[in-house]
Amino acid sequence: MATDKRVFTLRLKEENFEKIRVIAERNKRSIAMQIEYLIEQHIEEYEKDKGTISLDK
């Protein structure tokens, strides 16, 4: 299955990883999808507060 998602390594404290795993299970998501969801939520909150982030290349 092809994807347009970038792959990278993320190091987490064991306790944070386990808590995210529990949250992901409760939300019926994979750990990766839960982390992506949390990042998207944070970006949305940040942009509401500070304005849209421009990605001019």
C-alpha cells in the first residue's frame, strides 16, 4: 500500500509511549495514527492562537 507520509524515528519516554498506546486502543487507532492525530490537534490549536503557518517553499 503506497503512502505519501514521511517516515522518521521518534524517541519517547517509556511512560509516554505506554500512555499513548492506551489512548490509541481506547480510540481504536494505531499508535502511529494516535500520534498523528495529536500532532494535528496541536497544529490546529497553535494556528488558532498564532495564525496560519505558511509553508512557502
